[in-house]
Amino acid sequence: MSAIDAIIVLGNLMSAEGRLNIESSSRAAYAAGIYHQLGGVPIITCGWRYRSDTSLSLAQAMQNCLHHTHGVATSLVFGHAFHLYFDSTPSSHSDSQTSKSKEEASRQSFRQTFQGVPPGDDAKIFTRLQCKHPYYNGAVHPKIFPKACPIIRNPLTRK
């Protein structure tokens, strides 16, 4: 039995045809290597439908690459089309000043969005995503959560 229950692969970018960029391809190859080494554990791909010139999500493009290029069984690859921000160490493919600038802006946005939310508090994380994250609250893309945000009051001032 493996100590790993599943592999989660975060997408980076893709073309309109669903071809992964070097970062996404490297992540898929790394996940496939672990998959084959462990004898087949489920892989979860993440990446939203961010391109207006295709109906394909990044998660689907990652799934296609894992299956067709790396021989991962389709029954063990699952996709989720959410856009995620993570505060992580830049990869070897993110060396340009523009990439570093974008990564720092992403980390700053993450910090601002989740300031005051305790790690592991799923309800507060979901509410913060729903109400404050510009990709989900309607500021940048159409609002994806059907219910309106609750009125959040300051417990100290009751305002």
C-alpha cells in the first residue's frame, strides 16, 4: 500500500488547442513519473477554463496529456476546473523578471484576499473566495457562486 492516496497537479498555461506550456508539461510529466513509480494512484488535475478561444479547461488539457503522452489510465485521472492561487516557491521555468513580478503580485493578492482567515477553516475560506476573491465575486469574471454573500459584521463593533 502506498503512503500517497492521490497526486494533485496544478495547471499553469495552455494553448487554445489544449497544448500545455513547458511548466504545465513538466508538472504532468513529474506526476506521471510518481504515478508509474507507485503502481497507479489517482491523479487530480486542477485548472479552470480561462481562455475565451476554447471550451477546454486547463484541467482537461492536463488530463489529456497525462493519458495520451504519459500512459496514465483515464479511470485514474480526475479534473477540477477551479483557478487556484498558492503561495509557493517559483519553479525553474519561472526565472524571468516578468514571471517573478506576476508571482509576487499573485502572492500579494492571496495574502490580501485571505488576511485574517484561519488555515483549515473551510467555511471561512469558501466565504472569502465567494465574497472577496476577484475571480469569483464578479469583479474580473462572471460571479460563479449563486448565493449572495452574507453580511459580515465585525464581532467587536457589531457593525
